[in-house]
Amino acid sequence: MELTFAAATDVGRTRTSNEDNFLIDKKLRLFLVADGMGGHAAGEVASSIAVHEIRDAVHNNRDLIERYRVDHPGVQTYEILQVLEHAVQAACGAVHARAQAEPDKRGMGTTATVLLVAGSGDHLRGFIAHVGDSRCYLARQSQSHVLTEDHSLMNELVKRGKLNREQIDSSPYKQYKNAVTRAVGVYASVEVDTFDFDILPGDRFLLASDGMYAYIDERELPAQLADGEVKEVPKRLVEHANQAGGHDNITAVVIRIGETSSTDFAPRTTEIALKLEVLKAMQMFRYLSYKELVKISAIAEMVDLAAEQVIFSKGQPGDAMYVVLAGSVRLAKDGTIVAEIGRGHHFGEMALVDRSVRSLTATSAEATRLVVIHRKDFYDMIKREPASAVKMLWAFVQVLGARLRKTTNDLSDALHGDRHGEETEQENLFQD
């Protein structure tokens, strides 16, 4: 899968200097946008320090990244994420040290949105590290998705229900529209968002500063990123932002993952798309955004089973939930089949919330493909993503509530049937 890329930056129509910086390292397949802040050219200094520090830190770990490419999965994904997080922390320390040493730069900082493409062949993987309110967009299958979360005051107010996005320009908080809640360099360290995800042939990415995405129509973005030569795309996006107002510095980095006609890539592409489709249809994940589903998909493992293969047995400790992608699974208790479930259905989900033993035995009824989510990976994710955790746990409570109501109704019907049977028997005895 060939990568092509290009970038453009501009001062915009209202600023006197450009405090944005970007970086593309072709060999590392590293892409970065930084939007500086601080005044008196301090923002430009902060963003410049950040892009170079991050690049150098990643370059110093290039052996690890190369091993991931050629020996996947010899190097674990969390190791690559640690490289990116440490790189951003190194940049944070360097920017903060410079600000402490030069009084006219006190308080300067920068956003940092980093995309690293690692892996090889049909196992390309994206790794993101993010601080601030620059963004990474993914355009896939004619839809666009924001993969990063804005660390801004406005976004916090929206998340807390204080206002909706349509009210921002008319709200009393408008004057704080550009205020960020996290930045690289304002303090000696910073909390960094990191995650990884599968990359598919045909994916398009845009890294953008807020002066760029303020003028983006997300419905049109997939077509814009796919149109013409890649080197022309960021230029057109910057030109459009200027024509629409250019209220701030404008930076766009565009990355394309080449389409491929090779049948070698087809199974992998279908697998990933199907995994996302099945997860999206599950009640437990019904409230998650596409970005959040991508994160769930990243911790989900694909497993192929032969017919009549035992998945787990009654009495075994439970440590994973399963979703049927293809084939079917029999659930049995003491040799009696309780249910047979097919594609899209899940089982064993209680293992995600407690450590109780399995109450049933699960066996593949035919050649079957499962998605497996392990409790440890699930716990690690919800600790990093509390907002996603609330959505999932709320949906999980609803699933359990529906099952409890069904069980109660079934018991009620059974008891009612028993009483009716006793009454009928008594009537028969009286008639005799």
C-alpha cells in the first residue's frame, strides 16, 4: 500500500506571523502539525521546537519501529505508543525549559497532533499522539471522521452539556473560543492522548490546525482529499480557508494510502471492515462514535475455529467476551443445548465486568470466526477513555436490564403455567 503525502501552510488573512509548523519525515512515515501560542513570536518558537524534538525522539527509536514493520507482531503496539508519548513529553520539557530561560517567552506552548504509519504489507497501522486542538481526520468509504478530541474550553463545555456546538458563536464564552485546556510546553509535562488503529487501502488523512478545519465541510472532505494529485490537495484546502475568512494561521498535511488491486490485501480489508460493522451493530457499543469504535476494534482479536472446537467450558474462569463474525456457536449446559447463535451475536460478556466462572460450555457448531475482547485490554481502554467507558457501561446496564426483565417474565409465565396445571388437575380429580 503506497503512501503519498503533501502539506501546505499559510499565515492567513488576519495574523502578521505564522505560528504553525508541520513536519513530514518520509523514511519514518511520521506526520505532525503544531499550532503555537504565546505572542511575541513565542508561539512560532514553541511549535518549531516541538516538531523537531518529536521527530528526533521518534528517530532515536527507529530500530523499534523498523522491527515492528518486518517482525509484526514481535514488537507490541503499546511500545510504539510509548515512543510517541515519550516524544511529546520530550518536546514539552524542551519548550517549557526554553520559556523558563527567556522571560519574554514565559507561558508559550503549542498543540501537537502526530500520526505515525508503521507496519508493512497489508498490516499497516496508524499510531496517534495528540495534545491541544489541532485535529486528525480520517476519510474512509466516503465518510469523514475526526480521530482526535479537541482539548479546548469549548469542547469541555459541549461535553458537559453547557452548550451545543451550534451555540458557540453566540454564547458568552465566544471570547474563549481559542482557549485550550492542554498544550505542549506550558508546564513541564502534559497528558497525551495516544491510540492505534488499522489502516485500510484507500484511507485518506488530514492533519489540520484550527485555522484550517474551521472552514472544513466534513461532508465534502472525502471527495476533496481524493481529488487530483496529492500535492495539490493541501494547497486547495489552504486557499479555500483563506477565501472563507482566513481568521488564523492555516496548515494542512494530507496523507493518502494507495488503493490496491492485489487480492492479497482483500481478506485483511474485509476482516477489518466486517469487525467494525459487527461491533457497531452490538447493543453494548450502540452509543460509541466511529472514533471510539475504532479504538474498540484495535483491542479486538480475530480467531478462527474449526467445527466442534471448544471455546470455553463450564466452570472455567471467564476472561473475554466473544462476537460471532461468521459461522455459529452452540451454548450448552450439562450436555443440554441452551442456544445456538450466529453472526453478530455476542456471548461471555459478563467476563468483562467480573471474574466469575463460566456457567455454560461454548463450542463452534461449524467453521467459525470470532472477535475476542479480553477483559484486561478492555479495562486498560476504559481507564484511558472514561467518556467511552460511561457510554459502554450505560449500554451494558440496559442489556442486563432487558435480560432481567425477560427472565422475570419467563419465570412468571412458568409459575403461572404450574399453577394453572395444578388447578386443572384438581378440577379433574373433583369431576372423577
